[in-house]
Amino acid sequence: MLANGFESISGQINVELKKPYYRFSFYLNIYSNKWEEMKSIYTANKTINDKLSTGVYLHANKNNHINDKNNDGFLDQSFIKSQAFNFFNRWQYINPSKGNC
């Protein structure tokens, strides 16, 4: 029986964050919808020299609206009131004699 891969029972998802030496130095995404949900993503990558790179990653979301248009006591959308702010700073050092560190 296989534990991982496409033939496994539940599968496996490989999630990896962007590397600081990623080709885009700046990325901004802002999203809002009619249910007053707002999200924003900011990414900035900077190559300091040929061995050292850094990346700053910000994510913020806010939903302060309870959506019950028909007043039946159940939310019309599955998301609840929430807000979050995430900050992540990643550094990448590449040692040419040993490869990627």
C-alpha cells in the first residue's frame, strides 16, 4: 500500500514559500468582494549580493460583516467575522562551495 503520491488514499500537497531570490522583486494583490471581505498580499524580494537575498511577505485580511440577508439565523456565507495580519521575513544564503544553504 502506498502512503504518499497520487495513488495514496488522501494524497499529499507540497506547499513551499517563494524564495527570496524569486524573479519578481515586488508583488501586490488587493481583493474585496460584495460581502465586505478584504484581503491584501504584499511581497518584496531584494538581492543583496550574489550570495545573500531577503524577502518580506505580508498578508492581511478583514471580515467584520455578518451576512444574514434573510434573517433566518444562519450565515449566508461560510466565513465568520475575523481579521488577521501575518508578517514573514525570509533570508537566503548561498554558499558556492557547498551549494544552497
